[in-house]
Amino acid sequence: MSRPNLALVGATGAVGTVMRDIVSNRADIWGEIRLVASPRSAGKVLKVRGEDVVVQALVPEVFDGIDIAIFDVPDEVSAEWVPVAAERGAIAIDKSGTFRMHADVPLVVPEVNPLDARQRPRNIISTPNCTTLSMMAAMGALHAEYGLQELVVASYQAVSGAGVAGSARLYDEVEALAGDRNVGQVAGDVRQILDKKLPADSPFPAPIAFNVVPWAGSLKEDGWASEELKLRNESRKILGIPELKVSATCVRVPVVTTHSLAVHARFERPVTVADAHRVLTAAPTVVLVDDPANGVWPTPLEVVGTDPTYVGRVRQAIDFPNTLDLFVCGDNLRKGAALNAAEIAELVAAEL
Amino acid sequence: MSRPNLALVGATGAVGTVMRDIVSNRADIWGEIRLVASPRSAGKVLKVRGEDVVVQALVPEVFDGIDIAIFDVPDEVSAEWVPVAAERGAIAIDKSGTFRMHADVPLVVPEVNPLDARQRPRNIISTPNCTTLSMMAAMGALHAEYGLQELVVASYQAVSGAGVAGSARLYDEVEALAGDRNVGQVAGDVRQILDKKLPADSPFPAPIAFNVVPWAGSLKEDGWASEELKLRNESRKILGIPELKVSATCVRVPVVTTHSLAVHARFERPVTVADAHRVLTAAPTVVLVDDPANGVWPTPLEVVGTDPTYVGRVRQAIDFPNTLDLFVCGDNLRKGAALNAAEIAELVAAEL
């Protein structure tokens, strides 16, 4: 068949920018690549595959002739427009939280559950939350060998998970505080400085420079943050383990891009560090960086801008049977968002 | 009896500075307060209780007439000098890792195991690692009511845990990087900037500004970092639970002072969030800050410079019985170091 046409909806945001970079640099299988954004951004000219493309406004007709549409827009925009794209004949790949847990919408990580992408009665496929995605390739590979049963996760989430405004806020706060060598030594001091120098409307509920904030998302039942429940529910669906036990605490840290996770994972079968190293090395999209004797483990700054999931600090839990402790890093804008959606699009395009 | 004489050994370091502040501001029960440091620092004049005190060199005679000596010095200095102080008749309170796990040396957190301080055949009492201490008051209170069985911990450790050099390095890196709005968006970029602008001898094994580093301490068996094993072994000893199951991943974050911990704690008996709130509120040195509907939880910047252990984000684990997930913050230089040692000294002084 002729090359499929791709629409990128939300082309001007943080993930949209990475998405244009990714589709420009991966094997070019696409016919037209149409850029779509809110009417406010329509008319902007952006580069894709080295060419200037004029951004079009999000209207129903924009999906005419489109085979696959990737959405990176807020939940409420997805709720309205993803079904429109699907009704117009496009296969919609949605990055938002809107459809992820719908029984008739698959939630896909191509290296973990590619076959799920074929069951799409509504022509909608969801791609997971960026925090869940940061560990999925690694945990999927280990699950396939050892049978995952329990996950206890603590996250170290980058500010760009809150979009362009998140990164800007961290840079602004760092600039406002740089040079003051009492910062972080006196309670309340930082907030006074920031209140004087910066607008109050931060995307974060507390100062983020020189701080960590144990909150991501919105408040759900019993004190849980939405991000923590997503990590639980999405992991269960992607891995196909409805009874997987998960507890997560999500924490924002002053890192620009790349989420990290400390993971405590219990398996059905015994697993040694050597076993885990072998499985993780064999997983195509996982990079094992685990040699603490030589100071080798992953950190966000070394991972940013790259595609794989990086795993290090693999240890056999001393007191828990069949359990590994490990540290995982993944670029939240690439594998955590744009890359996974692009990979799903390629997977779907291959069967068109 | 007359007021006991106190020696502060290591009076010029990061913890020593906080220690002078603490003994100057708590109820004054001391006769002489003698400041002791390496011969290099001897002769310096420092303030204690509003008075100038000349720092004395660490020699055996410096302990003559001293009733209690608090040591905050490197492990190898403690190994040599703590027994000297004890032999000269002082009760030595040691902050280093040297004696903590010795069977004939108690490891004491005054609000958790005060009676242990009385069993000191060598006249040495150890005070725990700052990371362990960050959660001990809270976990001790919950253990007393519900019987702690398992702990899975991920840490968010401040740079001042690595001393004055740790804080200085973070400030230096932030200054070198401030104003560059590409920082953290391109892999390797930050390292290139820092290599040009800063000395290579960081106290941390990777850039710490705009980064998190999953390593604290030295390499021990099977890939574990010393800090992670300390958290396990010291928690067992302080709480008096030799069979306590513990897994920890220790991570350094770009926070100046105050360690935070994400804790997943399983108990022998059922415990609700309301139960935990009641117990934590009743614990004298714990402050409960847990109202996410109003954006209330602890962050390091709000805790620094204060004495209590702060607890928030208390949640009942959805999939694990008798289990709480929570987030704890404590100033690593105060309760995590100087304050706990000062409290032990007061406890011991009360029975002299």
C-alpha cells in the first residue's frame, strides 16, 4: 500500500517537540505528516523531517485522509477529539489518561504487549503514563522470565513531566536562588526569596529548586495521588497481571528530564543478580549499566535525550525471597511519551 | 553534683557547627563546654553559649575532667580516639559508623530506646547514621503500637550528608549551570559545562545539580552501598527487631539539608491511616503534616533547621495487608546527627 499519513495532535508542546524530532530521525515510513494544534497555535511553521510544515487547527476535517493520529493533549481535549479522529477513520494513539483503563482500549508498550495493539474495537490505543513507562520495558522482560508478583516503587520525577512550564519553572527558581549560599539551610528562606522574585503560579505545589515534593497529579481516594494509582493500574494492565500488588510513592525532584524509579520487585520464581543481568542485557530496548565498583549506574543527566530504559543497582534483597531491588531511568519525554507513541504508530502502520 | 563537663570533638565541621548551635540554645545543663578538633583547627575561636571558646587539639589530655565527649569525626579518627576518651573517664557518644554494630556498644535514639543507653560496658554509646535517624522517631512510635515486620525504603538524601564540601559542591554546580536553559535536555551537556568550570574532585560520583545519584557510601557485598546496609542493620538494632526485613535504595538529590524517605512499612497488626495519625500525633518529637487536599505534606525546604521528624502522605497500601506507605523528612544535621547526640548526652547527664 501507499505510505500511511500521520497526524501529530499537540505538536507544539514539550512532548510534541520531541515527537517531531523522533519521527524526523527514525526510519521514514510516513506519507504526509500533518501537524495539528489548538487554533491559537495554528499557522505556526515547524520543522518535521527537515521540512517546514504549517500547523493546522484541531477541527474534524483535519483528520480526513489521516491513517494514524497521535494525540498529546490534555485529558479533556482527548476525551472530545480522540473519538472524532477514530470516527473519521484514523487509528488514534492517545497519550492522555482518558482511555487508558477502558476495557475496550488497549494500553500498549510495544516491547511488552505488542499483540494487545491488534484488539482495538474503538480504533483507539492508549499509551501509558510516563512514570509507568519509565520501568515497563525492564519489568516486562523480568516478568516474562520470573513472574512478577509485587512492586514497591518510589519515583524521582523530572519537572518536564509537567510540560514546558515545569522546566521553565525549575530554571527560573534556580536562577533566582543561584549565588545565595544560605539556600536550603534556613526553613522558609527559599520561599521568601521566590515570592519576591517569581510569579506565584508555579506548576508545582511547593518550591522545586533545592527541594523534593512528594506529590504528582491530583488527589484521589484515601490520600493517594493520581500518579501513584496510574502506576499501579497501568502496570497491571500492560503486564497482564490483574492481581499484581503495587504500592508507589511519587516524588517530584529538581531534574529537568528523565524519570528515575527505585523499584523493589518480588517474583514468583527465584532470581539472582546474574539472572537479572542476563535477561536485561537480552532485552532490546534496555541498557544495563550496573558496575558500582567502577561507579557505573544510571543517572538522569546521562540518560536524557536517549531512547532506552537504563537499569542499574540490581541487588538481591537480603531479607525478601525472590526479590530484586533496582534503579531505573528513562527519558520521560522520549520512551516515557513521544517514543512509545511513535513505536505504537509504527507497529500499527506495519499491519495496515 | 556539679554540672558535667562536655567535650565536642570535631567542632569545626558541618555537624559540629550545628552542634554548637544546639548546645547553645537548649537548656544549659553543662559546666565547661570544651571544643576539640584536629591540630590544624586548634587555636580557632568559635562561639558557644554566646561566648568565645578556643578550639583545643585532639590529644589524650584534652579529655581530662570531661564527663561526656561527643565525637563527630571520620570513622578512623573515632576508632582511635573514642576509646582514649572512654579510658580517660569520659562517656563517649560517637556519631561515626565505627562502633554502631558492636554488641557491647548501645545504639541509641532517645525517644525510641532510651534504656539501652544505660548498658554501656565500654562507656561508649553510638548514635545512628543520619538516614536511619530520619525515620526512627516515626517508625519507633508505629512499631510500639503495631509491631513492625518489613521496611522497603527509598531515600532522597541531602548533599550536606557529605559534609560542608557536599553543600559547597551543589552551590558551585548550580552557579555554574544557572542561566543555561538547555541544562538537563542533552545527555553529557552538563558534564562538559562542569568539567570546564569546576574542579573535578567532587564529593559525589556524578554531577548532583539537576540530577539524582543512586549511590551513598562505599561498596559492600553483592552490590549494596554501605548506607543501605546501615539503614537495615541499625534499624534492627535500635528497634530491637533482629528479624526485621529491610530493603533500601539510597539516592542523593540536589537538596542542601534534610533527608527524605519514602517508606513502605508492613506491621504485625492491622493499622489504618486514622490509627497512624493518632500514634504519630502523640509521638512527642514527630510532627504530622498530612492533608493533601490542602497541599499539606512535608518537603525538605520546610523542615530544614528544625528538630522534629515530619511525616506525611500516610496511606494504607491497597494491595498489601497491614501496610502503610508514607513520606518522612528530617534535618540530617540536627535530628540526623547533632541533635540526637546532644539528646543522648542530656539523657546520660541526667543520671550522672
